Amino acid sequence: MLSMMLPLFILLWGIAYLYSQYFINAAFDRSLIRRTYALADRVEVLQGQVQVDLPVAARELLVFDQEDLLFHSITNPEGKVIEGEQDMPPLPAKRGIRPGQLIVYDGTKDGERVRVAAFGLSLKGTSATGTALVQVGETLSHRSAMADRATLAIVIPMLLMTLTAAAAIAYGVGRGLEPLSRLRDRLSARQAFDLSPVPLEGTPAELRPFLDEINSLLQRLSEAVDAQSRFVADAAHQLRTPIAGIRAQAEAALASARHEDAHHALARIAQSTRTMGELVQKLLILARVDAAENTLRLSLLDGVKVVRVVAREWAPQALAQGVEIGFETKDPEARVMGDEQLLREMLANLIDNALRYGGTRITLTVCNSASGVTWQVTDNGPGIAEHERGAVFAPFHRLSGSVDGAGLGLTIVQRIAQLHGATVSLAAGEAGTGLAVTVRFPSAPA
Ligand SMILES: Nc1ncnc2c1ncn2[C@@H]1O[C@H](COP(=O)(O)OP(=O)(O)OP(=O)(O)O)[C@@H](O)[C@H]1O
Ligand SMILES: [Mg+2]
């Protein structure tokens, strides 16, 4: 702001300086001219000879000044100086001065800049002929001191005014933009799926039409997203029955197939329909999670209890596969704000992964610390290489070698975590083997 105003200020200062110089010069020139005429009045002609009658008091007035050096001279028509200075700064016009003409000009005298008024005094009507030259000059100290003072008198209030204006503008603009930057902070803190309207209270009236537009856009967007996830849910629901039908038929045919080729083909059909059924099931869950966003009611849960119950539920299935599920916590209680159904779904997906890809042991850990509650599902399987960890959250992303899954499990886990304001991170398990999935909840209100 100031950098923009500085050149402008210098320009104004220059104009002020030139203006004051002009008016001060005019005033000083007028006084110089007056003295020239007064001196010309003293010129008389006696028997054809030009003479000057200058009383002492008048001479003193002509030469005395506190600051400037004053000087004068009178030259007769023959070009001889009959009074005052011998070496006056020469007239600017080469052809001299016409009778009755008065000019004021700049010159130098003894190396100093001076200003001189010259008057051509016509001697017509006297016993002499031609024109006498009357000159009065002065140095410029007084003028430039006056010009400096006048410039300062203009510039200092102007500078103060400029600085005050700049400060006022900077303050005003800063204050005016404050609601906007608050709004920006609020918007940038939002989760990607948060399409709730921007609150209007505390925003200036000028911003209202703009915010109304944004809110109406968000409203339309959220309706479109809802419609889309409803469609996916409906489609998944509709697919479920025919897929189950095909699978049942394929399994029935498989049981009675005699020919080896037919047996083989039917086995593949049965396997594919099972996978397809799981995919549709996962799509349905994902669509439900998306739809839950707008109706989500988080309640205060005991995070220890939720995890313990889920671990117990999965134990028989794990045991059947030769996998041991352990539950560990040091804390008797861990408060979490959440939706129990969704959180159980999240854990189910993590345990399902650990059973499918992990090793022989799964550990569920709950930890309650000052920064919030964390849940951890650890297995001792092959784990996920560090460079793959970011990618596995993307829908339909499976690592090479995993043939079974639909690739939606971790996507569902992450969406549910986001709905709870929680984060999911992957790391190597204990002793650097296996996978440890950590869900970090924000601290719940006391
Ligand atoms: N505990 C784990 N150990 C090793 N690899 C894992 C583990 N969990 C997930 N992965 C890898 O991450 C990929 C993505 O997992 P995700 O749960 O999203 O999909 P999926 O298990 O393949 O399919 P879905 O869960 O939808 O049936 C998996 O295909 C698997 O390769
Ligand atoms: Mg999975």
C-alpha cells in the first residue's frame, strides 16, 4: 500500500514545490520591480547630462537587506555606469532594452545566482536623448529559504494526511476482509463430503447474496450426491436377488453334474457369483455409509466395550480358520462419539482383511490417551509395502495376489472414520511384520 503511495506522494511534493516557488518568485519580483521604478524616479537630466539624486536614506534602502545581497546600477545612453555596480549581469536580449520596457531575468554575479530587474528609462522630452538603463538585482537566499519553508508547510500536513489515510485504509480493508478470511478458514477446514450450508450469522450484508448462491449450490450438490448414492443402493439391492438365484442354481447343478467339463464350468460360475454377491454387498454398505452422512447421529459410546464385543463375535470364525483373536487394553473405558452400527462395520472390514490376508494371530487394541482414543487391528501376516499403503484406500484397489475381495473394504473403513472425524493410518505390525491399522478418534467431550 505504502509503496504504491510513495511515488504519488513524491509527485505531489514536486508539484507543491514548483507551485510555491512560482508564487514566491512572483512576490519577490514585484518588490524588485518596485525598487527599480523608485530608482528610475531618481534619475534626472541636467544640461544634457544624466545624473542621479540619491539621498543617503534611499541609498541605504537600496543596498541593505538582512539575508540577501542587494545591488543596482544606472547606465547612461552612452553605456557608461554613472551609479552603482560596474559589472551587472548582462541583459538576456542582445539588442538591449527598448525605452519603457521592463524585464526581469536570472543571472550570476560573483559566482552566485541572482535575479535582476532592468528598466529602459526613456530620456525623451529632456535635454538628453536615448535610453538610460536602470538595474536592480538581488541574490536568491531569501527566496529559496521562503520556498523551502512554504514547501514544508504544504508537505508536512500532506505527509501526515497520506500516512493517516494509508493507515486508515489498511485498517479498514483488513477489517472489511476479516469476515471473508474467517469464512475461508471455515471452508478449508471442511471435510470433502461436508455439503452443509455455510452459516450466515456474523457475515456482512454485502456477502449475503454471494453466500446464498454458494449455499444453493451446496444444496443442489448434496441432492445430486444423495440421488446418486440412492441409485447405487437401489441397483445393488436389485442385483442381490438375481445373483443369489444364479449362485443357488449353479451350486445345485454342480452337485448333480456328471461330465467333468460341465463340473469345472459350474464350479467357476459358483465362485464368480459368490464374488459378485460380495461386491454387491460391499457396494450396498458403501452406499448406506454415504447416505448415513446426512442423518448421522453420533452418540457417546464406550470404545472398549464396542471392540471387545466385536472381537468376541468374530472369535469362532477365526478359530475355524486356525487364527487366534486377542483383545488388549490398559484402559477400563474409552469414550468415543460415534454410530455403533457403522463402527462395528468398520471393525468387521478390518478383521475380515486380517483373516483373509494376515497370518495366524489378530490383536485388537484400544488405547485412551489425552489426545483421544485409538483403535488398532494388528495381524502377523505379510503386511502392505510402504509405497502401497496410500493406494489401498482407493475404491476397487487390490494388491496383486489378492483375488477374492472387491477392493472396497478399506474404502468403507476410511469413509466411516471420516464421518467420525477420525483418521486411519497403516503401519507395519509388531516386530516389523504384518499390518497395523490404527483409527485415531478426536477426543470426545467429557
Ligand atoms: N491385513 C492385511 N494384510 C495384507 N494386505 C492387506 C491387508 N488388508 C488389506 N490388504 C490389501 O489391501 C487391499 C485392499 O483391501 P480392501 O479391504 O480395501 O479390499 P479387499 O479386501 O480386496 O476387498 P473387500 O474388502 O472389498 O472385500 C487388499 O486387496 C489387500 O491386498
Ligand atoms: Mg477387505
